[in-house]
Amino acid sequence: MVLQKTALVVETNYLVASVIEGPLAQSGFRVVVALDEQEARVAMAANTFQIAIIDFRLQHGHPDGLTAQLRAANIPYVFCTAATTEEVVESFPGARVVQKPFGDDVLLFVVDEMLRGAAEGAGP
């Protein structure tokens, strides 16, 4: 029996969250959407995630604490953001970034790459 993978999407804009949720759900993920850091923390307490997709510019909260919690739980994460890659990497060296706007294929490729890396022990 193959267990369904669960993805956490932390995105302030619900319409953008649904654009991220769509291809993930179509590729077999169960997706939990959180609109801010607090909702993400509640979701993490109630679910087991294999991957997280986070907006770098959260309306309420900052991704620092959230990414620390994800790293502690060995959950790989990807920033999906309109911020520049340089801006994200300045705060989070080595972070993976998917630039908005993005194609479904780019998002799914990066998610798959992160999951394979996590399975091989590379981590986020």
C-alpha cells in the first residue's frame, strides 16, 4: 500500500495558493493550505508533511520560525515567491526558489527533486 504524500502550502493569497495546490493535487498529493505562519503551525501540529511550499513574503509572520520548525522535522521546503532568488538566498542560504509566475511543470519538478533529495538524506 502506497501512502499519499501530503504537502503544506503557506501562501498569503488564497488564489495563488490554489494555483500551487492544483498541480500538486493532480499529481497525487493531499494539500493543506495555510494563509499565514500561525495557520501553518496549527497544520503542522495536526498533519505529517513530506514537503512544504512557502511564500517568502508572508503577510502575517516571517518564514524564519517556520523554516526552523520544518528543518527540525526534516521536512524539505521550497520558496514559491515573487521575491528574487538572491533576496531569498540572502536570508536562507542554499534555499530552493520557484519564481512567480511559474509553470506547473517547474513546480512539480522542484518538488520531486526536493523529495528525492530528502529521501537520499540531503535535506532542505
